[in-house]
Amino acid sequence: MNRESEHLWKHENRALSLFPYFLSWSTVSESFGKQVKEGGGPDAVREYLHALSIYKKLKVLTAQTEQSISSLVDEAINDFLKKYKDK
């Protein structure tokens, strides 16, 4: 698997791992969203939707961090191999 294919596979795998969350969030959000958007709805529902929103942000940040770390490690390995390949 070349580097580009591996990157695409990792990206698709992350997207698929988030799919159940997005599905549940969209279902719950649609059900309660109108009430909450208008400033109404039960406090418990507003708190639940807020928690889901925070969870989504954390998942996205985690995926971005993992991708950044992976890129840095790949770069360091490639630099190391270029430097010491002929020695």
C-alpha cells in the first residue's frame, strides 16, 4: 500500500468510526433541536445536546491530533532513513 492509499484508508476508517456518533447526534438533534434552538426544551435535553456537541469536538480534535502526530513520525522516519540509508 503506497503512502497516499494508506492516508486515504486511515481517513476513511476515521470517518466510518465517527458515523454511529453522527447518526445518533443527528437523530437526537432533530428531535429536540427545534425546542432547544428557540431557547425552550427541558434542561436535561439542552445539557445532553451540549454534551454531544463537546464530544463531537473532542473526537474531531483527537483525529486531527492523531493525524498530526502520524505525519510528524512519518517525516522523522523518512529523514532518518535518508540520512543513514547510505551509511
